[in-house]
Amino acid sequence: MKSEHTPFEGGPMDGRVLPVLLGPTGHPPKTYRIPVPDPADGPPTVLVYRREPRGHSKRLGLPQGWKYVFDPEGKDSGRPRWPWSKPDVRPGPPAGGTPDAARHATPDATPDATPDATPDRRRDDADG
């Protein structure tokens, strides 16, 4: 496999250049994780670096190599960020207000168990 010497900026790896394996497209991975063992036999600390272009060409604006920049928060879900993906859910109170709101809901407020998009409950191709 091919590798490319890639510089690191920020964090504990600032100024170092490491050979990073390239993927099938010829680019290094978008995130680079470095596990650092804990001297007290605890869980290892993971340093997260994000890939950024090192520079751009003048004519076409193409990236002229890559560098890794330290991400101190290191929040990466590891899944693609598509426009239709659901946002990350944080623990907390439900969106409806208090936890007792679900207990005191009226039966008319609950949606129909089998929603139907056809008007006046007419049959369509999806009904079989």
C-alpha cells in the first residue's frame, strides 16, 4: 500500500511528520486517532486529528497535499454525515416538556396506529 508523509499540527503531535497509509482514492483518512496508554493502567487517551488541505493550486483550486490538525474535543460518531441523517441525540428531558406529560395526554392526542397517506381512506397500490 502507498503511504504519504503527513504533518501534524497542534496538540502533543505538533510538528511531527508521520507516514500515513492512503486509501483507494489516494487520500489519507479524514480522521486519524492515536491511542496513548495511561501510565496508571487506566483506559487509554485517544488523540483525534482531522484532515485538512495543506494548500490549494492556483488554477483549479485542487488540494496540494494534506495535513492533520488537532481536534481537542474529538467528537466523531464514526458515521457518514449525510443531509438526511438524524442529529446526535443528547440525554435530557423529552421534547414534550415534563416526563409526566406523556401520562396526562388525552386519547385524542395520540396519532392513529396505522397512518394512511391516501385521502378518505381509499385503497391504493400499497394496500395489497
